[in-house]
Amino acid sequence: MGRAPCCEKMGLKRGPWTPEEDKILVAHIHSHGHGNWRALPKQAGLLRCGKSCRLRWINYLRPDIKRGNFTDEEEQSIIQLHQLLGNRCLLLLVAFFLLLLNHILTVPLLLKRGQSLPLASIAKQRWSAIAARLPGRTDNEIKNVWHTHLKKRLDPSAQEQHEEAKKRKKPAAAARKRDGKVKMRKLDALTAKAAPVLSSPERSVSSTVTESTSTASAAAEQHGNSGSSASASASVKEECFTSSEESEEFQIDESFWSETLSMPLDDINDVCMEPHDAFGKPTGAADGDMDYWLKVFMEGGGDDDNNNGALDLPQI
DNA sequence: AAATGCGTCAACCGCAGCCCT
DNA sequence: GAGGGCTGCGGTTGACGCATT
């Protein structure tokens, strides 16, 4: 399949966005929406490619973006979800196994109807799936946090090195690095100048958040402003990720397999015969396959008492 | 004060899937 | 069914800012 280059490099600007460009983009999207990203820069009079505009909007200019440091709850959610979603092979294996078990009778029906198995969508969409569960956070931001903070924290060897490095530095400096003020980077400041365009209250709040260590209450307030996120974070908090041993390796609990294998065929049929789609997914689930499969996976592995090593995941 | 090192994060790139014709 | 275009994703890069030497 031939594919046109992302954009004609000739004459298109790259690199950091200026406040003026931000203003233009925001104004255009507010008035016209973003039906076609590729055509948008032309319509808006921006010398950017559509991809760049989309990225800028999604990761930075969108009014519901929550800026500032991640709360502990958010970090725990990322860790937990990454453990689940990050292990593609395992996820594929489990999904496929469940597929065989629960829906073996309906797969032929599905194929007959011309539908494809949603395994590809299971294997992809990790950061975006995590971002979908953290309101106001973008996949790019989560990805950055993972690579800069959380991965190191979970990796014992890297953690040791990090700790040693921290010891070498002054404690106050080390603390500041991790939890200190939100950096008002140059571009951030520039964009803040363009804030009148971005009239969202959430944005104005987030851009004034300067202290994250004391944001437990602040974060709660912010969560409180958006109902779904409040409940999500609450559930995450309850199932707090506690020890590094638990997080070392994600393993499927034996009982999960035994339970799954011993599932009566009647139950299987119950699932299959529901007026859902061929996978037992509610036909109204318009949020994509990921949520459904995530749910299936979590329900399969996380609801018994002796799930040592198995993940305790927040309910979605 | 200047040089260096390191962490952070916005932005870019290429790929793959989906949709439309 | 094939082909082309668009969108969205994950991985990666490089500029920037701060701390340390």
C-alpha cells in the first residue's frame, strides 16, 4: 500500500511552536473543529503539517489537559496498567486462550461474518489505553513519565544507581528533582502568554500549580471536579501497589488457569449466547475493544483470594 | 563565571490499521 | 478486493534548564 509522505517538508515549519501558532491553531479548532488534520494547517494558515498540528493540540493545547506533576495515584495507575498492557506477548497469549475457551464456538460465526479477531488492537494502544484511564493526561506525557521516573523506580538495578546518584547530590536537590516545582519551561511560559485564547478553567488552574508534593489535596480537588476521574483515582488508591516484589514480574496465577480451565461449558455458553457480539462483548461498547479485553483479562486473573503475584487492578 | 553532566519533555518519525472509493 | 489517504500509535530524538564541578 503506497503511502504519501507525512507532509511536504518544503516550506513547512518544524520545531517548537510559537504562541502565535498556538493562538491560530486554537482559534481555528474552536471555530471550525478539526475534521481533517491534514487540511487544517492550510485552512488555518499555519505552515505546519497536519500531524504536527494534531500532536500540538492533543498533547498541549487541548483545554482538558491537566498539567503539573503526576499524583501518586496516577503513578500507581500507570504502573499497574503498564504491567498489564505493557506485556504484549502475555496479553496476547491470555486473550487468545480466553478466546478459545469462551468463544470457541462463536469464532467461526465471527469469521463467517467477516469480522477480524481483535488481537491487533489488544497488542497495541498501550499508552493511549493508560491515558484513557487518567483523565487530562496524554499518552505522550504518560510515556515520558514512565521512561523518566517509573521505569527506573521499578527496575532494581536502575533504582540502585539512581539512589546512589541521589546520595551523591544534595538531598534537597534530589528531592526537588523528583517532586519539586513544576517547571515553567520557556515554551510553557510562552504558551501561558497565549492563555487568553485557552479560556478553559482547568488549564488556568493547571498552569498555576506549582507544588506537587502538596498536591494530594489539590489533586483530590481536581479529581473532584471531574467525576469519573475521582472515582477512578479512588479505586486505584484502594488497591495501592505496595511492594516491589509484587511488581517484579507479572505472572498469571495458577488458580486463574485452573478456574478458567474448569469453567463449565454452560457458563461458556451463557457468555456466548448473550445478545452481544460474537466475543461476548456488549454490542454497545463503542469505546473500542481494548476496554473489553482488559476487563476480561482482569476479571479472569484478579478475583480470588490466593492470587499471589497476580495483579490487583483497579476496576474500570 | 564557565563548563559539564544529567533529567525532562515537546516534538518528530515511521509504521500500521481503518475507512472510503 | 485493491488502492490510496488519513489518523493514531509507540519509539526516539534533541533542545532546554538546572545542578554540580
